[in-house]
Amino acid sequence: MFQLGKTLVSEEIIEKDFVCNLTACKGACCVDGDAGAPLEESETQILRDIYHKVKPFLRQEGIEAIEEQGHYVIGEDGEWETPLIGKKECAYTVFDKKGIAKCGLEEAYNEGVTSWKKPVSCHLYPVRITEYTNLTAVNYHKWQLCDPACDLGESLQVPIYKFVRDALVRKFGENWYAELVEIANEHKSSRNK
């Protein structure tokens, strides 16, 4: 780990490669697991505010889950998260014609209906953020479902921090990301010596 401002960053995000491979995984991260997508407190208001715009993009099962449980729920860990459909997929999940799970929130964003892409936790994946009192931990979350993404990333030589560039900038800003790139370049050159 290394410190970058008020963040502690795992070296894995600069050492490991990753590129989502939806043809292999079918968007399983939206479906598998035992909890909804983690939400920041500010995102709970956003979900309430944009729901009427996003609703036409959602499946009936998702709409029913949201209208029964709420736009967001408190998970077993006491943190905010998206509701689930039958303890399985995220209520905001939609499926394309090939059966690939996608985000209904992101579909609305892509169509220009909203200006909010999706929860930052989803945008950052496979990076996970943990907030502490004085520091924020930035870690790589290894999940077997994403083995095809690791393989694709390795074949394309795309490190995690480059794959999630836009999300890291969204979360921490351009200056933070520029410093991360410098650290990554120094790290790479020191390993090549």
C-alpha cells in the first residue's frame, strides 16, 4: 500500500490488469452476491430524485422491488445499498437481447435522460473504497466471477487504475489521478530495474 493524500492505495490496482469481459461473465456482478450495490449517502437522494426518469428503463420486477423496498435499503452491514429482486440481482438491473445484465441507471444516462451514470461503487469496480476516520482505503476486490476480466486485461495490458480511470477521477479528482499515474510509472520503472 502507498499513501496518496488522504488515501491508502493498494499496489494491486497498479500491478493487476483488468478489462470487463461482458461476453464471458454476462454482467454477473449485477446479479450475484448477497447484497445490493454499495451507495454513498449523497447517492440516496439522487436515486429518489431521478427514479421517475429511470423507471421506464427498468424491468417490471425491478420496479416492484423498488416500490416495495424503497429506492435504497440499509444492508446487513448497516450501510446504504440498492435493493435486490428476490435476494438476487440489483433492482436496477436490466438485460439486453443477449442476456447480458446491464445497469438501468446507466442506460438512462446513456440515453441522455439523466446526468448521473450509476453508483460510484459500481463505476469503480473492481476497486472498492473503505472510508475510515482519517483515511480512505482504495483496494482491489478479487472475485472469481471476474477471472475473464483479469485474463482480458492481461492480454490487453490494461492495469486496473487505467480501466477505472473515469471512476477514480469522479471519486477523487483529476489531480489525485495524475499523482496516481506518476506513482504507477515510478513503480513500474523500479520493478523493471
